[in-house]
Amino acid sequence: MVTGIVFYVLAITLLAFSFFTDMAKTGKALRKAWKSLESILPQFLGIIVLIGIVLAVFDPNTVQRLIGSSSEAKEWIEKAIRQSPDDAGSGHI
């Protein structure tokens, strides 16, 4: 929790520094970041809702059995992240 607070304080401090250094550039960067967030948000919310439904329907033992042990789950997630968009339709990870 402390690490999160440190990162928030650091981000706010650097944003304030940027704002006072060049208000126009900071405003432009914030608008660009907001547009990017708006484009990602529907997919992100869909994933959060799907995970919420899975966790509400299945008990933890079933989820662990489906995903595997923690090391297997870690490998599964790493493989999914490393998969390139070109490989998405091939069925190979």
C-alpha cells in the first residue's frame, strides 16, 4: 500500500512540475491520455466484468483447477502477453 501511495505522490508531483513548466504541453498530453483511456476502457471494463462473473459463479477451488497452480497460471499469462497480434488467429502461443 505504501508503494502505491509513493507512486501517486510522485505522479502528482511530476504532473504539477510539468503543469507549471509548460501548461499548454501538459494540457495537450492530458487530453491525449484521456482519449487513449477512453479507447481502452470498454475492453478493460469487459474483462473486469467477466472476471467478476467467473469469481461470483465458481468457487476458488474450481477456478484454481481450471487455471492451474500459481506457477502454471503465471506461465499461461506470460504466454498470452507475449503472443503477437499476428499469432492470434493461428491457435499457437
